Amino acid sequence: MKQHHYKAKIQWTGNLGQGTQTYSAYSRAHTIHIEGKYADLLASSDPSFRGDSSKYNPEELFLSSLSACHMLWYLHLCTVHKIEVVAYSDDASGTMEEAKNGSGRFTAVTLHPEVEIADADKVEKAKQLHEEANQMCFIANSCNFVIAHKPSIKVVTNS
């Protein structure tokens, strides 16, 4: 089996002078650095957990990873099946449940891909390929819950 390895450097930047002496004494700010990437990501926790809403949080990045992985597989599969995609967007949504002890987990994610294709004869196949993309997605295959898909396929004609 072929393996791929990834590295990320996470650096906490939220020491406000008292370290973690109390729950409210520190910021949840951190930087995500990937060697060779254009820019670092400024991140924090979700505002529900004393985070900065102007920064990315791990839950948003997780949801974004699922959506992007699905899209990349979908575009590949459309190429294989000679379906010309001219536009693609997704308004993904997810639900995370928090347990009494403060831990939590995602219990549901729904992808809402809006796809524009060039050939009206291929709409049904374009819809079906979302299931195959889900089966191929590395991130989806790592999840312990079902990822739902509510795709919209529109035909765009060049006039």
C-alpha cells in the first residue's frame, strides 16, 4: 500500500503574559504553518470556546477539507466521464455535538455542491458521480459518520 506523509507546524501565539494560569488568562490564537506554502493560517478556537471569530477554527478547517476533497475527486471523475464542468461551488454545513465532559465530535456533514456543466445529456451522470466522489475522498473515508450530498446540477450553454 502506498503511503503519503504530511507535516504541519502549529504554534500557540496566545500567551497574554500569564500563560495558562486560568481559563480566561490566555488567548486561543495559533498559527498553522505548512512548509513551502504561500501563507500561514491564523487560527483560534470557535468563539463558543473563547476563540476569535475573525480567525479560522479547527472545525471550519475540517469541514472545508471534506468539501475540498469531495470537489477534487468529483472534478477528476467528471473528466474521466467526459463531463465538462464549467463552475463548482459548495455551501457545506456540519453539526458537532458537545458532550457533558466538554469533548465533542462531528455527527453530520452535508455538502451542497452547485455544479454547472456544458452538456444537458450528462446531468444524471453528473449527479451520480457525487456518490463515487464520496467513496474516493480521503477525508470522507477517515470519518465515522455519513456525509450527505444535496447536489444541484445546472446546464450552461455557450451562446
